[in-house]
Amino acid sequence: MDPILQNQVRQAAADLVDAFASNDTARYFACFSEDASFLFHTLPEPLLSRHAYEQVWQQWQAEGFAVLGCRSSNAQVSLQGDVAIFMHDVATHIRLAGEEHQLEERETIVFRREGERWLACHEHLSVVSPA
């Protein structure tokens, strides 16, 4: 594997996680391609565009949702040409309807190289099952 490309993908993922952890909506969504898709265990159906996710995000925020922190661990990167698969464990601290929650999840983010940037084009978030 090309260590330079791997590091670029790791940095793109770190930027995405940092924007999410900072509750920086504009910077967070700038990490995704417009045609990105999202599969979250918390929603009844996939979101098939960045715009669809932005609408859900705005609704969540209107209901009091905020990200208070997020930590990534156990990251793995698999390069597949101009596509990279990034897998990691995610510990997220959120506020929802005035209550704080700690979430332990596992996430796969597919990045696609667009020019000099790696943009996320698919995200799949799953609950980590107790051992």
C-alpha cells in the first residue's frame, strides 16, 4: 500500500471527525461529496445524498441535537485505486433533547479521490454489540 495515499485518507478522516466533534456543520458537510450516501442505524432508511443528510441534521439541531465530542480509534485503511475504505470505532458524546448520551459505534467511511482531495462518498454507522 502506498503510505502517502494512506496518510492522505487518514487525514481526510481526521478532518471529518474533527469537524463532527466540533459541531462545525459547514466544515463537516464539506468533507462529503454531493452524491454521498449514508446508512445510519438510527434512521429507518438510507439517506441518498448529502443534501438529504443536511436536512435531517438541521431537523436534529432544531430538536436540540449537538455533538459534544467524538473520538476515533482502531482505524484501518484499505486503498482500492481512487477509492479508500476507512473503518474505525467511534466514541461520541452528544446532547439530544437536553440529555447527554455516550455512544459506542463502529463506522465505515468510503472516500473517493477527487483531484487532490479525498471526499467521503459513503458512510455506514453501526452499533457496537456488547461482547
